[in-house]
Amino acid sequence: MTLSRVVTGGPQRCAAAALAVGIAGSGDMNGLPYFCRGPVVRGFGRGSKELGIPTANFPMSVVDNLPADVSTGIYYGWAQVDSGEIHKMVMSIGWNPYYKNTKKSMETHLIHKFKEDFYGQMLSVAMVGYIRPERGFNSLEELIAAIHGDIEEAKKKLDLPEHLKLKEDNFFRTSVSTTSDQIMNGH
């Protein structure tokens, strides 16, 4: 039986979810997949404009309540906006060293072209694998090249059977209105 964690907000619930599955800060990332859900909020405004790689950002209530074993870095997985199609994604969790952010963020790039922004809509993600730790870059071009490399790696890894099956997880079939304030272990 695979245990999963859903992070949506509320410090007591996240702490309880972490303890319930015995992860209390192990740092080994063996706890993947993680399932997160929250409304899309405005980020720093750099994804589309400066990088040409749009991102959907989680609110601080989700970021601040990630279990302790979720290291900063680049992840890959599956994402869904509201009850729409499920798409491949890459996600950066951390402080974005190139920009020297002082606020931790979770920025998700859905590998799909959307016709319009979806601020305020519910974003559901399954983080299924870890690509690399955060790192600084000497130039914007170097950062953009690394992100494109992360995207290509995510596309390949998500085609593996063990990752492809998570696209069909019940988490993506659960009503977003009934789970926006819940943490779930398993489903």
C-alpha cells in the first residue's frame, strides 16, 4: 500500500499528516509522491515575462506547511487546474538563488500551453520525482537553459510506467471544493 500526503494548508493538519506516515524530517525523499492542492496566486511575475516559462504559484499556506522531508529543489509530476485535463509538470520549491528571494515559493510549470491565466483556480499537483537541488546561475540564459533541461527530463521520466500510473490517481478525481482544506493520507 502506498501512502500519500496531501498538503493544502493549516499547520496542525500538515504536522499531523507528516507524523501519521512517519516522515518527521527524514530528508531522503522516499516519501514521494506528495499531493498538493491550493488556489493559484500571483507570484513574482517573472515566469512568463522574464523567462518565457509561465508558472502557477501556490499560496504561502501550502508552502509553509510542506512536511519537513520535502527538500528545496526541482520536482516533476502531474498537475491539474480545477477539474480539467491532467498535464505533466515541473516545480521549483525554494528561494530561487538566482533571484535571491527571501520568501520560499512553490512555482509549478505545467507542460501545456494555456490560452489564458488561471489565477484563483484550484491547482492540484502530484509531485512524483526529484530532479535536482536548487542552485545559483551566472546568467539568465544559464537559468533558462537549466529549466528547459528540467522540462525535458520531466517529460521522459513521466512516461515511465511507475510515474504514468499516478496520472490516474484518485486525487485528481476528488472534488476540489471538498478537499481545499484537508490533508489526506492515502485515498
